[in-house]
Amino acid sequence: MDLGLKGRWALVCAASKGLGRGCAEALAGEGVNVVITARGETDLLAAAAALRAQHPAIEVRAVAGDIATPEGRAAALAACPQVDILVNNAGGPPPGDFRDWDRAQWIAALDANMLAPIELIKATVDAMAARGFGRVVNITSGAVKAPIDVLGLSNGARSGLTGFVAGLARQPRLAGANVTINNLLPGAFDTDRLKKTLAAGAAKAGQPLDEVAARRRAAIPAQRFGTAAEFGVICAMLCSSQAGYLTGQNILLDGGSYPGTF
């Protein structure tokens, strides 16, 4: 299926690796010009070079910086001629025990995983509405539906973003202008983030990492961890021209792990 995205521009955050890169690769495969951002310049430039080599017909721009800061957001937005597609993404805060977190750590989590996405949405959706097309995809976490105890900072910040989006996405001035805002909730995907979470769990339990990882895989009905490539394909589908009637939703990709009906 042609997703109807050729020639559009996307800003994809935290796209040097992992799920963000998977989204950038999928959009590039649909003929979308991409601006990718990340804090690590070396990995970012390598990702940009790979995208250019794989998709020579599109334009790829790389902007190194911290999207959680005003300066990082301004630089990323300035590099994108127009933002037709916004993929919000940021590395999650570290795992731990809430008893050990101070106010500064909570504010840092909110800045990265709630307030920065909101600022980027604010900077882009009205222009999307004026053009009659816009897609915002926020990469949050399956922990929004099924919280993970050691990820309290992430649980709180991402849940705040989820609540905000639930109201914003339903504004007629956006939804009625073909601007959709949805959240993608990844479960266990084979990324650096998962490796850190598993390592924290293993350390807390005093058990070998390999055993903890094997049990986590076995607990997933799909019997495996997800891949960034398959995550990216779902992101591209949400951004498609055909997805204009889908907004304000939380799409869970977890291999069937969540046991609930709703």
C-alpha cells in the first residue's frame, strides 16, 4: 500500500538508534524527507549516512542536541522546512526506587518525557492544521498501561503526556483539519533501553542477567522481543494519509503481554 507520504517532511526525535531510528527508516522508505535528532553526534551522523545511502531520493538532515532543552528543540525545528510529521521520542529516565529520587530528577523526567513533546506539539500543530495535514506520534511506553515498578519516573512523566494528548487530539480545530495525535506504547523491544532495564532488574534480584532476560522473553506470548524495524512500520502506518480518522489513541505493541481486554 502507498501510504501517501512521499515528499513530506518528518522530524524524528532520538533517532540515532533504537525505536526512533526504526521510525525514521520506515518513513524514509515511504519517501519522506527526515530531520533526525539525538544527543550523541557520532551515532546520529552514522544513522544519517545510512539513511542517505539506503534512500538517495530523499533529504536527510541530522541535528545533534538535547530535545529536552529549548535550544535543542529550536535547532531541530529550524532544520525542518515544514513539519508534516512529528515523532516525539526521548530516552527514558533511569530505573530505581522513588525513595532515592529528588525534585531535580523528577523535573528532568518531566522535561524529557512530557514537557518537551508538548512544546514540540505546540510549535507544529497549528501550521499542520493550516496546511490540512499533520501527524504526531508520541513514543511513550507500555508501562503507561501496565506500570513497571522500577520505572516510576517514566511511568509518571509518560502518563502525564498521555493525559494531555487525550484532550488535545480531540480538539475539532486539529482533528477536523486532518491533524492526528496518537501514542505508540512499546513493550519489550530489543533496544539499549531494554538492556538497561533488564540489568537493573537482575541487579535488584541478585540474579544472572541472561536468566532474567530469558524469563522476560518467555513471559511474552510472542516468545520474543520486538524489533525496531517492525515498530517503525506501525509508526509509518499511523502517519499515513489513510489514517486521518485515527486520533487520540494509545496503540500498544507488546507481543500480547498486556493481559487486559481494554
